[in-house]
Amino acid sequence: MVRRARGALGALVAALLASLLLIPASPAHAKGQEENGAARAVVFVHGLDPWGNNEADCGQWDQAKKELRENWGYKGEMVTWGYYKGSRNCDDFYPGTVDTDLRTIGKELAAYIEKNWGSKGLAVDIVAHSMGGIVAREAIIRSNSEEVDMSVEDVVTMGTPNQGSRSAGLCFSKQCEQIRPTDGGADRNWYLWTLNLLSRKNLRLHETPGGTDWSTIGSGDDDVVSLDSATEGIYVQNKYRYYGNAGIEHSDYYTELDPPLPMQRSNDYGDSWDYWETISPLQTMGHALTVDGV
């Protein structure tokens, strides 16, 4: 029985690897014309509803929008997008549930961006919290394989479970299953493992000429998504890692916090690190979009 199970897993992996050859290696960018960064629209995407109520409150992004307007000179649209039928305070949302596959949610986000900006030759930036970062990756990767006309210039993810979250083992929806850890051996989360494989350097989901600029933010005090899961697992140039004594928990990324907040930052894929102590997660978001971003 064990040998047959392993054989089935091996066949599944082989099929997944073979399927990668059918997915174009080009980044989701500019079929449209790039414009000044401060004038680009920013699309904010929330995370998982762990309680299974199919709800989200996009009001969580109010401080983030204020930060970009007042301190980073953003003049473009600030749009909150949700993916639950019980979404509140969102500019728009897809009426999904916690059992809606993240691939479907990603396609809906891609279609939304194409309709409102891509079809007009405009690029957008995406800021995502927690599982919203997985949705953003799905939107970009799947759009490449389906010729969706969308252009994403910069992505900033906060507390995103790139390598899964052990907390997801405490809930039992489809989306919880899709963000469980990728290191489970025979019980490995093959969905997320494959998505990470699609995001590797050889598929150019990183800073290339005309590509999408990615920044990941994580915290050692986040007891939902580990620091390594939030900042590693995909090949990105810009990584921001808050130390455990910074006191930043999973729902603190999009709130206003006072320094000192010890953090290390790399803009060369983790090869070297700078040490900062005076920048909050919202300030880090602004820095990632305007300074480290293109």
C-alpha cells in the first residue's frame, strides 16, 4: 500500500512538472503602457476568513491607503477587492466562499484587473495580506497561461504563507487545505508546492526588464505565518524581516505602529542584509512600492 501511494505521488509530481512546460515563462507585464508609479492604481487584497463565515472587512486597509497618500505621494486609485460573498467595505468583490479554489479566486482577480486597467493599457500595484498574497500570485501566473491582458508593476505581500501555515491545520475549508505547509512529506501540500515551483527564478516571476517587482514582509512575532514562510519560498529580490522583539503579530501589518521596530532588509534576494530600526510595516510597504519598486 505504501509503495503504491508513493508511486501515485511520483506520477502526480511528474505530471505537474510536465505541465510546467506548457506555461509561458514571461512575467505579467505590459501589454499596456507603464505610467508614473505614484499615478498607478493600487489594488488591496485581504486574507483568509479562518472562521468559515465567508466574510472580510476591507476597512482593514484604511491606514494603508492613508499612508500611501500622505507620505509616499500616491495619487492614483486605491481599490479594495474581496473574494467572499459576505465582504464588507470593499470597492468590489467576487462572491466566493472559503471553499472556492484559490485558482478560481486568482482568475477572478486577474479578470478584474484586466477589465478595469489592463484593457486600458494601465498597470497596477498590488498590496496583499496573508493568503491574499497567494491569490495575487495565482492571478499573475495563471494570467500568463491564459493570455489575460493585465499588467502588475509591483507586489507587496505581508505575512503571506508562501510555504504554508501550520495554523491552517486548525480549519477545514478548501482554502485552509491549500495553505497548509509544503514540508509534509507524503502529506505535502502539493498545490502550494507546485505554485512555488511555478514562481521560481527560471519562470521569471521576479525583477526582469518589464517584469513584476516583488517584496515580502514577515515578522518573528507572527504566530499564524512564520517569518520564513512569509519571506522565503519564492524567488524575490526585496525581503523585509522583522525580529521577534518588534511585536508585530499577524493582524498588525496594516496598522500604524510606533518604532523602534528592529528589522533586516535585503534587496539582493537575501544574499546580504541591512539593519533598520525605525520603520513600521506600513512605511515598509510604501518604501517597497516606491523605492525598491520600479
